[in-house]
Amino acid sequence: MDRFADRMSGALASIGVDAVPYDSFATWHVDVPHRRWREAVAALRDAAGCTYLDWLSVVDEAPGGLRVVVHLLALPPEPPGVDAVLVRALLPAGRRGIDSLVPVFAGAAWHEREAAEMFGLDFVGGVDSAPLLLAEHFEGHPLRKDFVLASRAVTPWPGAKDPESASGAPSRRRSRPPGVPAPGAWGATAPAARTRRTRRASDTVTPPGDGRDG
């Protein structure tokens, strides 16, 4: 096993977490229990050299639950190379709380506030969860899979079956993707635009050589 993976395994084993790092698409991953989330990340920082928090996010794996992911870097004392690992913890469906990483990495505060807004996750022991990106009175968590987009509520997607013409032949008209206005309601197809594009008879250019230019 890679030296970095050995350090990570040793760091987690020192706190009683049996998690084996694995390489997937040239990236190290390690899955840790959600109840040991903060403790596991702290061990990787202190005993495996993962001293830099790159980013933190959440993935909605409905119906399986929410997966919290943090990307940590181990910066070498001198070049070349930087070791990196994705540390992941799966929260079962219905669970919305996990320990904050702010006591371990102060830079996690912004990422956790964003994840709290977008996924409805409660980071226990973190910073104030005041609105960060959404409007103050916005309701819901827009990156959750159970959040209904306004355009989806108006227009089914991928769309109903195309209607058939009176003759019985299938119609070529297709359903529009959610949020796309009807033809003639916006942009260059608006009535005013069509009027501007209409050429008048007096604007017609007479081609040369038809006898009217001599």
C-alpha cells in the first residue's frame, strides 16, 4: 500500500476506526462512521499530515441518505507532490445532524454554512447558520432531491407524450424543457422582433443585370 495510505490507516486505527483507504480513479477515498466524523478528520490531520482543508460538501444519495464529503491535502515539507484524500461519511435517511469540523479546521465554517442551507444539514458545534447564499425568507433546501423546482411544478419533465394530430399521424411537436418559454414569448421570436425583421417591398435590392440598372 502507498505510504500515504499507510499513514491514514494508522491514524484511524489509533482512534479505533477500522477504515481502509482505497484508490478510485487515481484519488484516495476513505469512508468513516458518521458518529466518528470529527474525530476521524482530526486524527487524519494530526497523525497523517492532512493539514489543509480544500473543500467540504454534501451529496444527496436518496433514498440512502446524505453523504458528507471533505477533501483534505497533505502538503509535503518540500516538493514534489501533494497527497490528497476524500473523507466520506454517510448519514442514514432521516438523520440531519453531524459534528462540525470547525473545531478542527476553522476554514470549514463557510462550507458548512453553505451545506446547511442547500441540504438542511445541522452541523453540531459549528458556527451560526444564518443565511449565506439564499434570500432570508427562502423556504426549503434547493440541492436536496426532494426539493421541487418551480419549473418542474409547471411543466412535467421529460414531458408528456406528444399529442397526435387529427389524422392519427404522430405530431412532431415536442415538449419544452422546464423553464423554457413558449415560442413568441421571448428573445428574437417576440412579435416586435419579427416585425423588425420583416422586409418591406421597397427595401428589396434589385439584382444587377435584369435591365433596370441601365
